[in-house]
Amino acid sequence: MYRMLVVAPLTALVLTACVVEPAHYGPGLVVAPALPLVVELGVEPYYYQGGYHYYYNHGNWRYSRSRSGPWVDLPRSHYPKEIRRRGGADGWNRGQGRGPWDRD
């Protein structure tokens, strides 16, 4: 009986930790799930995950349910730790987190 009292709550905790769900902030406002630690972008600055489109521009991330928008700023707590560009062309994949679209 004691084992069941310990195992059941731990199992529930582990299972809920595996589920990623958007956070709800106020009526109608939903924040997309956090990006993975490393995001690899192709030629275009878009990333898709879990029903959300993410757009990277000038060091900032935005998200939307549709690639055509409307776009909402992603909280910095949801940013990836590293951004890579597929192929690593132009020396871009050196951890500076900038791409050709970020040049002013």
C-alpha cells in the first residue's frame, strides 16, 4: 500500500512533465510552446512545431497559427538557446544567432 502511495504521484508527475501545451494568458490569449534548445533554420527564417509557425527576425521570435499571421511576440523565456542554419553557409552557424535576414 505504501508503495502505491509513492508510485502513483511520481508517475503522474513524470507523465505531465512530458506533455507540452500552450500556456493560456487571459481570455483568448495563448502563448505557443517554447522552442527546442536548438533550432535549425533553412533559407527562410521560419520554423514549424506543434501547430505553430515561428518567425525569426533581427534576433526576435514571433509566432502564429498561420504562416501569414497575425504574428505575436514570443516571450524570451520560450526562445531557443542556439539557432543554426542548415548547411552552415556564410559562417552563419557559429553560434552568433544571426542570419542573412538580420543584416541591416
